Amino acid sequence: MKLTRRQLLKTTGASAALSYTAPFSVADATEDTFQLHAQPQSLYWFANKATDVWGYSHNRLEFQQHIPVSVKLVNQLSEPTTVHWHGVRVPNAMDGVSGLTQPPVQAGESFTYQFTPKDAGTFWAHAHHDTYRQLALGLYTPIIVKEAQPYQVDQDLLFVADDWLLNRKEQIDKDSFEDTHAWSHGGRMGNFLTINKEKTPTFEVTAGERVRLRLMNTANSRVMEFTFPDVEVTLIAKDGQPLKTPIPHNESILIAPAERYDVIIDIPLTSKKQIDIIESSGKKPFLAARWNITRTTSNSEYGAVPALPANPLPNQDFAVQHNIKLDMQGGAMGNLQAALYKGEKLTVRELVKNKQTWTFNGIANMPEQPLVTVKPGDGVEIELRNETRWPHAMHMHGHHFLAQNEVTGSTIWQDTTLVMPGQSKIIRFVAETEGKWLLHCHMLEHQVAGMITYFEVTG
């Protein structure tokens, strides 16, 4: 029997049980120069009891397209960290990859990131040093890059989904960070869902309103699925890149770690007072959030959903100079026998002793040589071949690529794509800024256990 994507996720552990904790207070960072503090924080998901996490001093960053920004990271943590500007096309030295594009920022020190956002859309910033740990602790924040001309909606809302693995004391389960069993399977799954780092948010809307909802999955490994019943849903962007034509979408939205979808939600005039938003990837649906709908005396509703203005991306009909194959192997129930690790060929037993269980093209973790070396302007095609028993959310740094997207049913620009077991998927892109750029699985336990490589753009 051929499994559907939803059935596959349920059978591979992506539907491990969730329990639930309303939108979080938003601190806008609209200035062009500001400080971003990485710091310990407390969140109150349970009555009068703090859960200790990490976070940034701004719960949301807002930039303006084409306007330079300068962000001074101040590290108030007890260990090194960096900031990666996920989906934002930045200079290579600003990409925030510890050990590749910059040294880690030590505790008590600072580093200033400077770049000009080329694209308007929905992005996010997160740690890229010991990412599987620091992201699980909450070290991320969403980014909104505003269009030059405001897109007309009644409200522009964030919907940042995360699952946290909590212990019996309702604290982050730090003991599970090194769970290599989870690393070799679906990754470290949480048991507690938040939206905007809050439990079961309620979004206040009015019947007849049009809402832009910026949907984002910041979980370490969980593929989520959201259903928006009793409202009209239209897809307008994926990973910050506008769709040429908005797509009405009344089905659920499957969203892998690091993916983002911008959707338009039209609240019908006939809506009831409260409508649930459901997370439905598991065996049982869970309440993720609610619309709280007040009445209006207006009898008018919006017309057709307009497209967002296009971002400055290459023409889709570019020529391809480089054809590459990327074979994903390993993991539980895989057929991996041996692989290169740090230049040495190791058996599976030896790889496991080094906490390595996944490979790209027979290499576990960062290779000594790039996957491919290209020049600015070169067209590149990579065939991603998933020979494992598990899904992988493949993310490319510094670039967007063209690939088939199952939610929209078309080939669109993306920076992250979900590749299912046994699936081959082709991604195509034009090399842009010089430097070394990561390509890795954003199931972060898969990344740390081997699924990471890089390509180099050089003049």
C-alpha cells in the first residue's frame, strides 16, 4: 500500500503525542540599527510557574525591503552562539554559521551583522551554533521584511508554531538533547505545542475582515499540519517568496521544520463567535489556537486576493551548467554499511560511536570538499534522493531554489523543501553571492548526526 504524506508521518513518529499551552507580546524592531540580546528568559505556560528557556530581546524583527540594517548581537548566554538569518539573502560573512562563515560569539561578547534585505516576506533568525540544542531552548525570533508598498489587509499576524519537549517538572528536557535514538529516527519530538511561544492563543478578528497570517514551523524535527476550518484560505507566499498567482486552499497545510507560508484568511460575515485552528498531524487533532470573532455592521467583503509584489529573483528559465546528485542514506532501518567521517572510512558501528547515523553521498557530517564549486551566475541543479525511511526538510543557505511544492501543487521558489522517504526531488537555483553556503536537513538532529554539506560560490 502506498502511504500518503500524512500516513507516513504518523507511522514514522512525527506524530508523537503533544499537549498544549495566545498571541505573545510583540516587540517591534523597526529601527535600522539596534541591539539583539541573546539571553535566558522565562515563559509562563502553567499557572504562576516559570519555564526556563532562551530567547532574544526582540520577539519580532521588522525590516524594510532595500533598507540597510545593522544588528548588534549581544551574547548574554553562558556559552557561544551566532545568528543565522534564515531565508534572508545576506553576504556570506553575515550568514551566522559557526565555524564556516564566522567564529562563534563568545559569552559576554558581541558581533554586528550588517546587510540589506533584498526580499520582502516572512523569514526568521535563529542560532546556528549547537543549533539542535539552542533552537530547542527557544533561541529564535520571526522576521517580517515589509514591502515597499503596504499589502492591504485588516490585520497582519504571526503564527509561529513550535513543539517543546518538557519533563515532569515542566522544564525543557535537557537530558534528551543527546538522545541518539531520536537522532537516528524522526528527530527529537516535543510534547507541548505553542503558537507564538504561547499556549492556545486567541486571535481577535471581526467578521468580514481579511487577515494576512504568517505561518512558520520552528520545531527541531516535527512536521506539522494545520487546518483552518470555516474560513476562506488563500496561499500567497512560500518561504518569503510570493506566488505568481494566489491559490485558494481549503485543505490542511503540511509544514516541515523551517518552512513558512503566508496565507490570506477571509473571515466570513456569517462566522460564529469562535472558530478553532487545529494541528492535525497526529492520531488525534489538537487545538492549536482560536479565532475570536466579533460582529460588524458592514455588509461588504473583500474581492479576489491580489498577488504580492515580486521579489528580485532570477528568471525561472535559466540555463543549468552543473548537475549534481545528493544521495541521502542512513538512519534507523537504513542500509548504510560504512561512510567517510572526517576523512576516514568508518563502519556503521564506528559511526554510531561518533554519533553519526546519516550521510550525504557517503559522507557523514561536513565534508572536506564542497559538494560543488560554481561561479556567480551559474545555474545549478541538484537531485535530492532520499534513500532513507524518514522525511527530511532540506534547507539551502543564501539562496532560494525552484522545486515542486506539494501544498501549492506547483514548482515555486523556496529555501526549504520536504523530501519524503523514497522520493527524489530536483531543486534548481542560480548561484549568487560568493562564499561557502550550507545545504542541510533542518530536522536538526539529522543535521548534527551527519546530514550537512556545503557548496562554494567563487569568482
